[in-house]
Amino acid sequence: VIRMVRQIAMMLVDYLIVLLSYLIAYSARLETLDKVEFDLYFNALQNNVFYWGIVYIVAFYFSGIYKSIWRYTGIEEALKIGVASVLATAICLLSSLMFVPRMPYSIAIITACLIALIECALRIGYMVIMRHVSNKAISNSETRVNLLIVGAGDAGSAIIREITNQPKTRYNIVGIIDDDKLKHGSRLHNINI
């Protein structure tokens, strides 16, 4: 039940993001039109945006976005969001061809970009806040153990990612040691090598 309520809440937030993105795109793109033309395009938006919001939610649902865990958001999630946004925007653009005036291509492009950026920013922001809150709770309640990682390759990167993704880790990674001199002075996951 909680999962279903959470998914419905996410769908409502996404619907609001779609509405906001279309409003911003229309306002930015059509600000130079006279009042009559602007009203014509804006009325077309009002008549269609309800359905377009549903198209986005369906695209997001079938892309698996609502099943992901935000705390582990990564490039895969961003790609899913991007593909779903482009697909939904293309469907909305095609559906607008049946109406007069049709949606300008520039509005479709602006809207797809805005939706993808806002969706990704929302998930990444959540991930960052949750990491900060959990790390602050650990640092306030327990003594953290300093940790030095040996190896700045794939395995070292995976270990660092696993440690930093744990919400209640008591480890504090202070540095990375590697025998490859080309990596010295670089950073891996914001940790000095």
C-alpha cells in the first residue's frame, strides 16, 4: 500500500513538472507574439496539456522510472528519463498536428529538455540530501573510522561507491593509494589519490 501511494505521489509530482515545463516553454517561446496569436497558442495548450501530462506519466511508467530507488540514482536513470521524455514529447507533438495551431517544434524541444532536467535534478537532489543526512547522523552519533583505499581502478571505485552509498556507514574514506603514477594528484569520487 505504501509503495502504491508513493508511486501515485511521484506521478502527481511528474504531472506538475510536465505542466510547469509546458508553461515555461510556451511563455519563453511565444513572448514575442501579439496578444491574439499568444492567446490562440495558449488556448491550444490549455486544451491539450491534460492529455499530454498523461502521455508523459505512461511513458515514465513503462520505462520503469517509478520502480527505481532514488537513493541509487545514476546514469541509467538519467537515460531512462531522457528517452521517456523524448518519446512522450514526440507523441505529444504528433498529436498536436491534428489541432490548429500545432505545437511549434521549438516548444517540444524546450519542454523535453526541461522535463528531463527537472526530473534528473529532483532525483539527484534527493540522493544528495539523503547521503548528507545519513552521514551527518552517523558523524553526530558515532566515531567514524578513517579508511584508506588501495587501488584507484574499477575495484577501488566499486568499493568507494558501495561505502558511500550505505546510509549508515561509519567509514570515512580519507584517501586512495595507487601504484600508477599517472593517477597521482587526481580524484576518484571526489577523493584524493
